Amino acid sequence: MENQKASAYYENRAVQFGVVSTDWLAQAQSATVHSPPHNNDDDEEIPFSVISEFDRWRKHPDLAEAVAAIRALAAVIRSSKASTMMQLEIQLKNASDTLKCWDTTSISLTAACDLFMRYVTRTSALEYEDFNSAKSRLLERAEKFGEISFKARKIIAMLSQDFIFDGCTILVHGFSRVVLQILKLAAQNNKLFRVFCTEGRPDRTGLRLSNELAKLDVPVKLVIDSAVAYTMDEVDMVFVGADGVVESGGIINMMGTYQISLVAKSMSKPVYVAAESYKFARLYPLDQKDLAPALRPVDFGVPIPSKVEVECSARDYTPPQYLTLLFTDLGVLTPSVVSDELIQLYL
Amino acid sequence: MDPSRRAPRAVIDPIPKIRQVGFFAPPERSQSGPPDPTHSSPPISSSLSPVMIPPPRHLSDNLLLHAPRPASSPLSAAAAAGGSGNSFDYGAVFFPAPLSPAIPSSSYSSRIIATTGEGGFFKGNGAGGGKVAASSFPRGGFDLTAMKKAAAASVVVPASELTTVSVVNDSLGIPEKEKGNKAGGSAVEVKDQPNSSKQQKPKLSKAERRALQESQRAAKAAAKGEGSKASGTVATMNAKPAKAVKPAQKVDNAAVAASEKKGGEIPPEKDRKKDAPQPRMQYDDKSRVEKAKRRAVVKQTEARNRVELFRHLPQYEHGSQLPDLEAKFFHLSPVHPSVYKVGLQYLTGDIAGGNARCIAMLQAFQEAIKDYKVPHEKTLVRDLTAKISSYVSFLIECRPLSISMGNAIRFLKSHIAKLPLTLSESEAKASLQSDIERFISEKIILANKVIVKHAVTKIRDGDVLLTYGSSSAVEMILLHAHELGKQFRVVVVDSRPKLRGQLLLRRLVEKGLSCTYTHINAVSYIMHEVTRVFLGASAVLSNGTVYSRVGTACVAMVAHAFRVPVIVCCEAYKFHERVQLDSICSNELGNPDVISNVLGREDVKHLDGWANIENLQLLNLVYDATPSDYVSMIVTDYGMVPPTSVPVIVREYGREQVWI
């Protein structure tokens, strides 16, 4: 099991372990794939440029990986030396493919790149006769998309306040920055509520979240992962983030989300998902094994015998029937609306 | 001059009463607001006393109520042109009857007026649109005049009224029940409301309501040939008496006769229109069934021992249709030979399946359009639409349409309607033929390729796939997955009486797939081995209901109980905006004799002669409806979508169709 290589994202997260508010829940598989550089100077610069730009944005502690990708693609447009619309589109597509190859298991990264391409190219600017006008138009839309994506978290936090009432108890699983923002805003609005954090092994995400909430003077109780059913009686609602929102209306999130949703469903507790719209992906899983695996190492604290197999998957799929509502920057949606939004965007 | 001056006054008096009816007040006000000053000035100039000043405003209201209807009627009438054309002939035959008792007693000058009116009617209303438009306005005016005459007659000469009613009854053949209702109604009205203006109020409101409902019904009937014919018949019959009587309003007998005829017709029409609008004809309505029978090309013998729950669906004895049609091949000039051939193939079941039937129908239409010539003094758009409608009626008689065929026909008719008038005949025909070709290649063939590409991603090594019956899309998916080298096993579930799964099984085994074959009885036994269920569909409705061959719902429910994902593969052109909650409202009845025999077992004859046993009925349903709860995913040419997103696809698809 030591031979299993950790994902690039995991390595990055380990480096940033001590930084405040640092985390990204998407677990990635190993091997960063870079396009081989060509002799041509232009070809050399583009792949290098987009990856380095992405890395630069990614190091920002409060910026989502998907938003970093969007910013990087906008930079590609800005620095492009293409002289025709067709060349610019090709360069943009190559850059997008390069970013997606960087981490093939990150759903939000792929979804954000696809949505960015769709958003930017779906404009009347493509009909401009003057290339410079068209390019500036594209750049304008690219910047706007990045800005919208960056502000998504605030919008979601505001929309979610109606669902948090005084005296309620919220169960949170995983460290999601948008969920943290929701709880932070509720605390600032002087609402009185209590938060249960799951431990979140093996990443100990619950410890980090409880640390953040304690700073806000929010009452927090840390529960081990297997205690979810035990504590569900006291819980009024469940809040989770999402690595990706798929076309069926279900979500892909940190391992354990499906389990918690099953418990909440059987005990009639609502499950609310906070997710930005750039995480909407055109995937339709039918079961857990339908996803490409995203692996991470699991530390049990003691050496594991070589004959023992360990489940290393980092995330699971929660079908739409176990979810109550999705809080997104497009509004508060039922799971069935996700497909409608995707159809209207991609048709 | 006097009659024309009297009519406006008669109209003016009852209007204030109508205004009090809550149902009509808001639309009147909204419609009459802006043009009020314009319409009110002529009546004012003709008024004789200050008492008349307020009513003119309401007069304009009444006039404007009729104005919007002609605007909408021509559209539906254009679509129903074929039906109207046929019903016109029927109406002409019927028309002389109401006037015959009146003619001997009228003066020579009155007869001349009637003749002129009749001639004007024929000349002025050559198009179907004119017919429907004209029928709305004159009827309103006629009702007022006739009602006033009837009231006066009843007061002055009771004895002669009785005589007249008796004469009219004999000539028109009005059923006794309706006559009784009419007489009772008149008596009650005379007693309770001595004032003539009050008597006229309910009559006018009924007329307006009927006109409104009639235009709505015409619009709905446009989608279906038989429906539009019935509507045309009613409209034409109503229009003629109203037109003819107007110039002869001084003749008491004529007015009374027409009034009686009108009264006799009102109750059944009103009752029928109160029901919810029907997408197709209800076969337990005897009068309409007989009308359709008269027009039918295929000789239909109604089946005995029909199942009570499904009496509203058409069911005929099989076996007598095919020889009859074969014998008449050279006599049916209206139907193009290619369409005729496809109809025979439907009848024998040689062409089955939504896609195959749709493609065959469209190709037959292509042939018919290629051989089509525009008749003299007719436009291609109208005449070709009428011809297509008659072909569709013929095909419906051979076998009811599937939803995919309905959508294709709608596509074709909308393209015919949108042809520019500047195109020459050959250009228009070439354009239509290429449109049909593109529909077949894009909406059916290419859509299937996209569906296969999407669905194959859901097949993994080691899977056990279950399919029911024989679906072309599912077959293509399985074969393609096999070509990609995936290792999986197929379970083919089959059911009587058609046993189409055997054909699929044979084709799969030939390609080297590992298969298991079972009957639907054993589906719960085998479902625990299955990892995916792939099903085809005849249609997907707006609420996500999957309308497919009978047995599909059973398989989907068992799969759902075993938590096996159910994947429905359906092209987008089979989606429909209708909502259906069960399999009873709409279905197709197959040949009951088929289920009384066991294929390959001639010795099993327990049900021979079942038709003679009164308390035994055999029911052979063709389709069932699977609720969306049991469907995990629908694979369509727009991607993989949940059942809840079907309305979005329908909306986007409809919009795209307009772009084509």
C-alpha cells in the first residue's frame, strides 16, 4: 500500500496544512500530466503558462481550485498572441484540456473548465469582424465569469440564512469553505445555533472545522464518524458541501456523505447541499462504482499486514432522492432542477 | 330599410342583462376598451331618443366579442381544410330539408332573397377559414331575431305554433326527447319571464359560449383528422341555416323552423362540449363512431365480447380487413400506392416498432409527394395538407398511430405550412422531400448513434444486462458494447403473444454474445443476477412516464424492487407533452384471438369459440405506462437525463424544430 502514489492535490494540501482556512475536498489521483514542450516558442509557452498561472492562483488560501482554473484560462486569453478567432479558440481549448489532464479526478475542475468554455464562447462576440474587438469581448466575459464564480460563495451564504433558525442544531460533514461561510454569516447575524462536526477521518476535516467555529464562539460538538446515527436525533438539519453536482441531481462529496444522507433520510432530517454552480458536471452515475476512483492514503496508526486490503476511495456519490435542497448561486434548487440547468446551458 | 333598422334595436335591448353575468364581464371590458369611441358613434347618430344613449356602448361590446374569434378560427380551419371539404358535401345534401316546409308559404320576392343569400354563401366562402369564421358571427344575430319572432308567435297564435312545431319535427326528424325538452323550456320561459328581453339573455350567452368552445374544439381537432371532420360537419350545418334565414326574417314559418332546428341541436352539443377535450375519438360514443365508419376506407367489423373497461378504444375483428383491402387495391384512387402498401404492412404486422413504422410512413409520404400534382385552382399548401391528412386517416384505420409517428406528421405539416408561396411546384416538392430525408437521418438514425455512444459508457466488464422484448436502440447498444470488447452477459426477457425477444436473441447469439432467455414470469427469479436493465420506449410523456410495450412496467417495477438501475433508451422525437397516469385512458387493443392460441401448440384449443361465450372476454393490450419513479435514467440524443427533465427536453426540442 505504500506504493500507492498520493494525488497531486493531496500533496498540495499537505504542504498547506498549517495555513488557516486552507483546504480543498477534491481528492486527486497521482501523476501530474504536462503536455510535452514543443520546439515552437508559442507552443512552449501556452502549456507552461497555463499551469504556472493555475499554480499561482491555487496557492491563494481562500480560492477554490475551480476558480483558480477559471482565472488561469482568462489569463490565457489575455496573453494570447493569436491573430484569428479560430486560433484563439484552439489555444483556449488546448489550455482547458491541459488543466483537466492535470487532475483527471477533480470533478469541479473539469466542470469549471467546461462551463468556462461554454460561457465564453457562447457570445455574439464570435461574429465580430474585428478580431481585437472580439478578443476583448471574450476577455470581458472571461473576467466576468471569474468574478461571478468568486462571488458565488457570498451569494450562497446569504440565500441559506432563511434555513437557519434560532436554537437549531446543524450536522456538518467535511470541511467546505462555502458551508463555513454560511455558518460564519449566521453567527455574525447573531443567530444561536449549535454545530456537530464529524471527525472526518482520515483527513481530520472535522477538527479543522471545529477549530474555525470555535473562533467564532459557535457551540461545537465533535463526534466520531460512527456516531452520526447516534446523534441524529438531536440534529435539525445536515449541511454538506459538494465536490461535484451531477446531472441526476445527486452529489459527489467526501467519503461518508452518502452514509450520513441515508441516516438522515430514514430519520426524516433534511439534507442541504451548498455548492457553487461551476461544480455542475454532465455526469450521470448510477452507483458508487460508476465514478473514476479518487484515492488517498489511509493512516490507521499501526502497520497493516500485507495481506489486508484497504478501501482507499476518498469520495462517494449520494443519489438525489436523499437530498432535500441545493443552495447554489443560481438560487435554492431542488435536485431535479440541476439537469434542467445543464440542458439549457449545453443545448 | 325597416328590417335593418329594427335589428340594431333588438340587439341593444338585452345587452345590459348580459353585462350582469360575471363570467363574461371581464373579457368584454378588456376587449372593448380601446376601440370603444369608434364603434359607439354610428349607433348614436341613428338613435331616436335620449333613452338609447347608454346602450350603444354595450352594442360595441357585443360586436367586438365576435371580432377576435374569426381571427383565430381561420388558423384552425386551415389545418382542418380537408375535414371541412368532406363535411361540406354532407352538409349540402342535408341543407334543403329545413327550408322545404317554408318555401311553399313564402312569397316570390322572399324566395329570390333566399336564393341570393345561398349563392352568396357558396361564392364568398370557398376556403375553410371563411366557413368557420362566418359561422360564429351570423349565428349570434340570428338567435336574437329568431327568439324575438318565436316569442311573438307564441303570444299571438298558440294554435299555429303547435302546428308549426309538429311540421318541423316531421321534416327534421328531431328525436322526441329533445322536442319535449325544447317545448318544456319554451313554456317555462314564457311563464317565468314575460318580458321578451329577459328571455333572450340566456340564449345569447349560450350562443357565445358555444361559439367559443367550438373554436377551441376546432383548434384541438386540427391535430387529428377524424376530429377535424366532425367539427367541420357541425360548423357547416350550423352556418347554413343561420345564413339562409337572415334575409327571410319576415317569414314567420322560416324563422320558427330554423329556430326549432337550432333548439334541437343545442342540448347534445352543449353536453358534449362540457366534457374534457378528448385527444382522440371515444369509441363508446355511438353517433361519432358511425360517422367515422361512413368515411372509413378500411372495412371495419366491430368486435363482439368487448372488455367493458376498454370500450373507449377502437377494436375490430381481425382477418376480414386484409382480404377486403387487397380486393380494393385498384379502386382506391385517393390513396397513393406507397401509402397503401405501408398500410397493408401495418395491418399484417410486418412493420412493427416505433422507429420502423415512422420511417416507413415518412418514406411513403416522400413517394406520394414526388408523384403529387397540384390540381387546378388550388394551392399546394392547402391541398397537400389535406392529402396528407387523408393518408394519415387511412393509416390510422390500418393501425393506430404511435406517438413518434404523430410527432413526425406534425413536423411534416408544419413544414408544408411554412413553404414560401414564391416556390414553384417542383421546388416545393424537392424541399419537402429533403426535409423528410433530414428528419429521418437526424432525428432517428443519428439520434440512435448518439444514444448508443452515451449508453455504452454505462456498461462495464462483468455486467449482466437485462432487456425486455426487442428494441432497436437496445440492440444497437448491446452490439456496439460487444464490438468494443466489453465482457458482459445479456438476459432477454420475453412475453406472449408476440415473443419478439426471440428475434433479438437470435441476432445477439449470431454476433457471439452470451445470452440467457427467459419468460416474463421468471423475471423476479432472475433479477438478482442483473446489474443493469435496458428498456426501449414508444414514447416518454411530460411527467416522465414511459409508454412502451406491455410488460415493460412490470420489468421496471421488479428491477426497482431489487434496486437495479433501469435505463430507458428513447429518441427525443418520441417525447410528448401529454401527461398520462395509467394505461387505460390511452392504449391500443390487439387481436384477442392471438392470446387464445399457443404458438406451435395446435393441440391446445381450450378457448376455441370464445366469442360465443357471453361472460368471457379476452383482452390483448399492446402498451403500458411505467411511472417515472421506477426509471433511473433516460438516455436520449440530448444526453442522459433524469425523468424529471423531460419537459425541458420537450421545450428545447420544440424550439429547435422551429429552427429547422
